[in-house]
Amino acid sequence: MFPFFFLFHLKKANQYKIQVINSQGQSSTWGKLEITFLSKDKNETFQLTSESDEIQDKNLIQGLMVAHPLVRNITNTIIKYTKYRGWIYSGREFWAIDKIALTDSEGEK
């Protein structure tokens, strides 16, 4: 019975595919990317990379997010970069992004 509930729950959930296209020519950095979905009823934040991940300008960052049921009709997104502060490696102060693509479970962008 649990697998059926899980499948049903996923069909009803607010699923989103996120794609982040980094600006070229930056090489790489170490840090965390988070995205916040803003809607009329509720906001929710998701982590795209962990704090100590290497982010490269040539790589597409993407993920699937399952948002709270009240997060619907997203009006805006905020993407936050936090540089990694390590003993050997550290991230850049600034990381530029060219495009963020957000697609819902219906295929709408």
C-alpha cells in the first residue's frame, strides 16, 4: 500500500525541474547555490549544490524539486550563491549566472 500512496503523492505534488546556466569565462568556484521559489501563499528554499561543491562555468546545474503544496503559481525566484571558505580552497566572491529555467510537472516554463 505504501508504494501506491507514494506514487499518488508524487502525482499531486508540485514538482519542478530547475536548470541553472552559468556565465562562461569564470572557470570554477567552490560554494553553495540555493534557489527560493516565491509564491502568493508560501515561499520555499532548496539547495542545488552543497557548501563544498566545485561549480564550473561550463557545467549545467540541474535538479528536481518537490515543493510544498501551497507553493504554486510561482511569481519569482531568488538564487543565492554562498562561497566556500576552506583551509586550502575558497570560492570566488561573485558567481554570475546567465539563465535559470524552471519547468513544472506539466511542462510549463
